[in-house]
Amino acid sequence: MQDLIKIFKALSDETRLRILKLLQRGELCVCEIISALNMIQPKVSFHLAILRDAGLVKIRKKGKWIFYSLDDSAPFKRFLILSVLEKLPNEERKDLFNKGIPLLKIEETKEVEEK
């Protein structure tokens, strides 16, 4: 029962729904999510932790980079995530991807750090 409560609480926030919508397109690092949402890192990390605790997203570490993706390993969660994302308006996607909010590429970020 507690698992279901965590899942529905995680899905009850607009920012977390926006993050899930971003991750629907594939794996992203935290910096890309921050850029797309135009939010500060602590706030994004807070929401990602809630999504991860609910089992809706998973992480992959590569060096100091942390990549997030949808955790669709459980059929119920996969169905729930897809059902919720299907209900989100397409305008949300346009706001995030078509209004000049660039998604950073890891290679570009690495180049900046190396300089």
C-alpha cells in the first residue's frame, strides 16, 4: 500500500510530471533537466529523488555524471507512467523543447569543463 502512495504522491506534482515528460524522450543528465526546466539544481534534485524513491525513474552513473531515465521494469509502473504522460498536453512538450530552451549535450558540457 505504501508503494502505491509514494507513486501517486510523486505523480501529484507538476514539476515531477514535467520531468517524466522529458525523460519519455530518453535518458538525460541532471544538467539537461535543469536547463530544460529552467530551475536550480537543488530543486530538480529534490524532485528527482522523489521520483526515484517511488520507483518511477532510475539512474546510471558514468564518472561524475548521473543520468536519469524512466524505470519501466515493472509492468504496472510502466503502464501508469505511459497513461499519465499520454494525458499531458502537447503544449508542455512545445514549451520545453521548442521555445529556445536547449537541451545540453554531454560532449559540449565536457568541453566547457576541460577549458
